[in-house]
Amino acid sequence: MTEPAVKYIEGATGPWEIVLGLEVHAQVSSKSKLFSGASTEFGAEPNTQVSLVDAAMPGMLPVINEFCVEQAVRTGLGLKAQINNWSRFDRKNYFYPDLPQGYQISQFQFPIVGEGEVLVDLPGGATRIVRIERLHLEQDAGKCLHDQSPNESLVDLSRSGIALMEIVSKPDMRSAEEAGAYVKKLRTILRYLGTCDGNMEEGSLRADVNVSVRKPGGPLGTRCEIKNVNSVRFIGQAIEYEARRQIDVLESGGTIDQETRLFDSKTGETRTMRSKEDAHDYRYFPDPDLQPLVLDKAYVDAIAAGLPELPDVRRARYINEFGLSPYDASVLVAERETAAFYEAVAKGRDAKLAANWVIVELFGMLNKRGVGIEESPVSAARLGELLDLLADGTLSGRLAKEVFEIMIETGGAPKAIVEERGLVQVTDTGAIEAAVDAVIAANPDKVAEVRSGKDKLLGWFVGQVMKSTGGKANPQVLNDILRKKVMGE
């Protein structure tokens, strides 16, 4: 493991170091809420997914969703974290219009998951371990809408009570680049585990970013928290702006106030939201309506036994067993669906060739169409069949790409396309020799140039023969014949 060099920001008084910690709110993949049976389906009309518990009607009591507990434990195990066999829910008291109870049910002193870690992959092969401080379960608030009426703010409680996992990191990151890589890796792990879909555009994964600056080697500075940033790009922009803002304040002789700020994606700036509360301001106390969570070892072990192969393990396997480069392995394991597609293509075939076709040809096509791998017009099975035709010499590399283009447009099977369009590679040495002889006879001056030392002209001869054979000549056979006839080798 190679730790990245610390990146400093130059100010008027010299270099400054950014110190970053993230609180990532990941919506639990569950069909019902944390303490009620109301639906969590995205895109519902306002206030159509609200139970009496969510609306805090008198006498309504919360009932824990066991599946959400299992998902939190599963996530903790995936983060190599300590699972706490005893945890407790607390009431976090603050007034907000979209929180009908007047408090949020969360975990403060005794979270369900303790310390863990995430191995973050950075450009150039460097890695950094970001330590996880805790993961706790809590209910989400609703949503205030301020742009629906000129005189009123409206409240939508459909999200109120949805289960969140708040994953809190240690202040281990030192640049916007590292923070972005951390969020991407965390999202990948959650999606592999199936505990959060990671759709940031739908609000199911968002981050509170804690930013402070200090002189290299100096004490930690006062941090500001940037709330609810919902894209990796915006996280990077918010960090860059906020760090520079704090440096400017400090170098002007000012002080940084601990506060909560918002990021404006239109201006790329952060602005004050409210002064930052400390834990005592929320008046935490144990929720009297919920018993502590007590997990036995057998329960946790059963969840651990059902974990999938996680991205770091799969990446190492691709490098060690398949001989892939670290970069190619990282690209292929970034999404669980991509890794499954690749393995289906590579099974029983040249793993490196399969990786090249998936990364270059398939991904290129998907990017051009703006679709994910689950919408690929070419299935893993069909792409594997194409590679078989390439391996047995039926197709050359150029012809295989031509067939692939036809497969994209028609959805046809590669073997059928080859037969229908006569795209079989010419391997008959007699036919290739005849084509070579014709080109040589028509270009005696170029033959003389090659024999005088201009070896690069052999490529021109290859092109002419390929042209005359419709690109079907076997490249290896063609090159061998050309060298023998032109160079006398």
C-alpha cells in the first residue's frame, strides 16, 4: 500500500493542509421505513407514504424494522467494522417543520456499528485507508418545499421515517480528490452488499462534509460542516471553495466560526446556514418507546456467512488469477453488475482479452449511448461467442470489431452474422499469396525501397493486401508471406 503525498494549498503566508471528514447518509435498501410499515418507494406524490407513526399522531409507537437492523450489520461487516452486540436508540431533540415528533430517533452514545475502515484507491496506484468511526441507524426527516408558493412553505412527509445509515469517517482525508474517491468506494461497497442503492440523484446517498485547514504539522483547525451534498463532483467543488475561504479568513487575521453551511451548486460557493450545534445542544436521551438492540453472535455470524465477494477481494483475485493490471481490475470491479458481466465473458476464455473487449469496446459503446451495462444490447454470452470466433481464427481483430458493430445494431448472434455477410477471415495461404503477388507485381519501385532498408513500407503493403481482400486476410499469415516474398526472410 502506497500512501499518497499530502497536497497543500498555497496561501499568502505559505502552504496550508486541508483536513476532511465525511458523514455519509446512506438510505437503507428496505421496502418499509425504520419504525413503520409505510412504503419507501421513490417518486411518490407528496404525503402519500405517511403512516400514523411517521406523522407522530398521539399514542402511536415506533416498532423497529428488523430488516433494517440486518442491513446495518451487513454494512458494518463489509466495512470490516466492530459490530456492537448492544446498542440503543436516543431522541435527538430539535424543532424543524418536517420532523413531526419534534425529535429524531437516532443513535448517539451506543451505535450499532463501531470502528472500521475503507481502502480508497487513488490515481497512480496510491491507496489510503480511511478509518470509520461509527455507523448508526436513524430516521430521515421529511422535506420542506419553499418554491411552491410565494407566501407559504409546504411540507412533504413521505421521506419522514425512512431508515438511514449514517457512516462517519475519521478526519483522514487531505484533498477533494481523496474525498471523492472515498465516496465512490463506499458507494461501491454498499451496492455490492445490497444495503443501499447509492443513487445520489435520488437522495439515497448524500454527504455532510467537514472541512478545516491548518498549517502543515499544526493542530487541527475549527471545522465547518457543509450539509447534504449529493454528488461527488459537488463534494469536490464544495471542499475546494470552503478550504480557500477559510484560508483567506485566517490569513486576513480572522477566525473560523464552527458552523453549518450549504453548498450552492449554481455559484460553486458555500454559505452560512446556522451556527454548528454541539451534542449537548440536542439534549439526547434514551428513547423510552424502544428497547435496546441486543444481537447474539449466531445472528451476526449468519449475516457474515452471507456476504458477497467484496470489491477489494475481487480486485486482488483478478490481478492474481487472471493476470489483469491493477487499473483494469479496478475498472471491472467498480460495479457489481460490471464484474458479473466480465466474469461471464471471461469464463473459459482468455481473461486479458475479455477484459480488453469489455473495457474498451463494450464500455465505449455504452458511454456513447449513455446507458448502463444492464441495458447493453450485447449480452455477456454473445460477447463471449464473438471472442470464441476471434480465438479460433474465424475472425481477425478488425473483422471482430465490424461484427460487434453489427451485433449492437441488430442484436444478432455473431456466428450468424459472419455466415450471412461472408465475413470469415481468409487463412488460406494460397489466396493470400496470390493477393500479395498481385500487389508486388504492381509496385516494383516500393519493393526496391523496402529491400533498400525502408522496412516501414511493409505496412503499406499490408494495407494494400487487406484492401484487396476486403480486410479478411489473416494478419499473421499475411505478414509472414510479405516478409518472405519482399524481404526474402
